[in-house]
Amino acid sequence: MLARLPRQVSHRTLSAKRFISSTCSRRSDALFIHRDTPYNNPKIPFEFDAANMKRAQEIIKRYPPQYKKAAVIPLLDLGQRQNKGWTSISVMNYVANLLEMPPMRVYEVATFYTMFNREPIGENFVQVCTTTPCALRGSGEILKTVCSELGGIKPGQTTKDGKFTVIEVECQGACSNAPMMVVGDDFYEDLTPATTKSILGAFAKGQKPKPGPQSGRQTSENSAGLTTLTTKPYGPGEFCLPEFQ
């Protein structure tokens, strides 16, 4: 019976389809399989600098000696930060050696958590949230603005000058301040296309714009102003019976 339906129906259905994600699809082996490249292979040396080694030892001391492998995630993060924002195979091998772990156990962690970038990224790592709360507040337009301002790149790509990498991410925990994006470690919230352009322009000039809500409100306060706690709070013993004062 379905075979008798006009072909035009299926074409109309496909043309009206709205894809949830606009990020470029990647083969699964790109996510989980390492292949040596000139910029990412075990022969490239890596080790913590003096400051990060001190920090790493402090982290390791938080755990019993027999469980120091529990420090693998913070140490990978430390290595990624030193390695210009991405976790190379050399970083993984170094952490495995430092924690006396089989390298495969470190690879398993680095390939499981998407916060470990296994390819080089730009100087400014822009993560635009497009989960439901942000989507309802216009994150699609924010993502479009970011890509347009950065020369028409697509999510998952890096600008030619190496200054920006843009990706589309899931919830970052700032739903009440949607739409939002993360640049480096900082949240930029209550975004509009205009404020998004201003933020990107500042980073392009080497400046760091003030993070947080871009609408002028403080943190997640009501945009209409205070609706509770508008008078002086009661002090100790006020309005109590004398025997309780």
C-alpha cells in the first residue's frame, strides 16, 4: 500500500525536515581511533613544565598511593591546557607514565569525554550551546552569527588564521541565562546577535570582554528587578513574644 503513494509526498516530507544539529558529521573512527600524523604522534616530546608538575603532584597527593590513577582526568586537563588546548597522543602517554597506568586506560578516558580535544583548536575555543532551553531562546541565530562573523566557517572548523574554533555543544548549565556560549573557560550569557558580534570582535583584537550576562543584569536575577526581599529582613528576636526574645 505504501508503495502506491506518490513519490512527491516523500520529497515534500524531506524538504520540510529540520535537523537538530548543524555540526559536521564525523566517522566514528575519527572519535576513537588514533592514527599518527606529522603533528600528533608518540615521537613528539611532551612533559609538564615546572609549574604544572608541581600542580600535578599536588593533585596526585589527594589520592591514596594505590589509587593515584584516579587523578587521570585532572592531569589530562592540565596537559591539554599546556598543549594549547588539545590532548595529543604524547600528552596521554606522558600522563599514563606519570600515573603508572597502562596507556590504553588513559586512551579510554580521553576518547570517552568530549571535553578532551584530540585535534588542535584555535586560540579562542567557542562552544555554542544549542540544547532545548537555549534553542527556545534563539541559539540557532547565535550559532549562525558566530559562524558568519568568523568567515563562514561551520561548527567543528577553525578559522584560517587559527584564532577561533567553533563547536556546537550540549547543555552548559546556564539555562536561566540562555542563549549562551563558552569561550575558553568563561560563560557569555543572555546573548543577542549584536552582543555576540561584539564579543567575537573583542577576542579578535586580543582583548577579553567581561564574561557573564550581556544584558546588564547580575548573574541570574529577574530581569524585571527584585520581586522578593524588597524590605529590610527581620533581625534576631524581632516580632517574637517577649519570652522568646
